[in-house]
Amino acid sequence: MKILFINNDGAGFADHIEIADGTTVEQLFRKRVNEGNPADYLIRVNRQPASSDQVLQPGDRVSFTPTKIEGAGRT
Amino acid sequence: MRFSPLAWAKLLFLRDLGPTEVGGFAISDAQDLLYLEDFVLIRQECSPVTVAFDDDAVAEFFDAQIDAGRRPEQFARVWVHTHPGNSATPSRVDEETFARVFGRSDWAVMAILAQGGQTFARLQFHTGPGGSLQIPVAVDWSRPFAASAWPDWNQEYLQNVRPDEFCHHQQIREHAGPLSVSEMLDGLTEHSHQFFNEKGPT
Ligand SMILES: [Zn+2]
């Protein structure tokens, strides 16, 4: 089945991909991010927060976006 | 790295609008990724010396930009924020964020504009052997550019920049309130004075 997948890592990615039926959010994360720390990503499905065991559905929009982007003027 | 006059004017305007630092992403030309067409604020909590993006707002920004037909390399590679005072040198927090968040991308730029006008930009890349280098910042006047839009920029500031508790008090004490459109329009003379005296990137 096809989902829309958005990921900022590497070259950045925003396109439809083919995944196996029954794929969970966690499985997709492990496949696409492998050694990354889930805490460094906000994972949303159809613009809503998602749990790691959520089973993806055809046409879902899944995004892995960065978290804790913080700047400061002084050390 | 070159800012369009529009992007540069907007960044200066937002830097000077309130008592806080501000941050956002620059939007790059699709064919020329180091030409910055625009600067977009992300919903953020700010103090005079810090800026922290809201994680949901980052995700919403990605959704909106992708729906507008852009690729991540056009809207999520040039991280821009301002500093109070005269120094645009990255802080420890800046370095940590740049390494942790942007170290996962093929390339990224950390760009800082200080209140006093100093600029800083470092390009890091992770393709091939990888590396990083400081790059000059300029305003590119050679292409057509859109007019400034102060009321819209003011609105964007109001919608996205949430001053922290400390700032609220400071604002009430020290600022007549540059945060409403009417008050801002009243202050146009003062602002244009500032803009005309702005020396541009250093
Ligand atoms: Zn900083």
C-alpha cells in the first residue's frame, strides 16, 4: 500500500512510498531512521500525534520532524 | 549565502519588533538553495536571550510547505535566529541544536543576526567526507523582489512569538507596545529611520 512519507533526514524526503500492509509506526521509523533516537523526532500520522504501535493505513500521511529546536544568545 | 531584499527586510523588522529573540527558517530558491527568498517564523516561546520552537508548529510548517509544493531542502535547511546585543557568535545551546537536529541532514546552515547588525552563518555538510565552513552573508539586489508588508509581518509575529513570563513584565515596563498594528503604523517614521540607517550584513 502507499503512504505519503515526510522526513527531514539526509536529503529530506516528501513523497509517496510503498509499505507492507500492517506496518506500524515503529516499524516504519526503524526502517527509515534506523539508529535515530525517537525522542529527537515528532512523529505524526495525518497531522495527529501517533503511538508507536499504530498500524498505518493506505493513504496515511506520516511525518518525522525534528524536535527541540532551540537557540540562545548567551552560553 | 544571499538574502533577497524582502527576506532581509523582514528579518530586520521582526528582530526589532519586540523585546525577544526570534527564530525561523529561510525559504530557498528551488534552483539556488543559498539564495533565500523569504524568512518564516515558527511558533515559538522566546525570552530576550532564547528562542525555542514549538515541536507541533515545526511539523505544521513542514506540512504547509510540502502542500505548497516545496521540498525539505528548500525550507528546512537554513535555520535563522536573532541575538540581543552585538554578538552573532553561536552559543552553546545553538551549537547543540545545530549538531543534534541539523546534523542528520545532508547539509544545513546556522544563521544568526545580532541586534547590533553582526551576522554569522555556518554551512555544515555530511555528504562525502563532510565538513563545515563559515560563509559570508549578503543581500542580493540583482533580482526583482516584492514590497515589504509590515502589517502582515506584524501579524505573523503576534501569531507566532510567545514572549515568556519575564518578557511580559519587561514589555509592560519598558515598551509602549510595538505589538499592535495601529501602534506599529504610528511608529513607521521611527522604523524607517532605523531601516535607512541599517548598514546591512557585516
Ligand atoms: Zn543563538
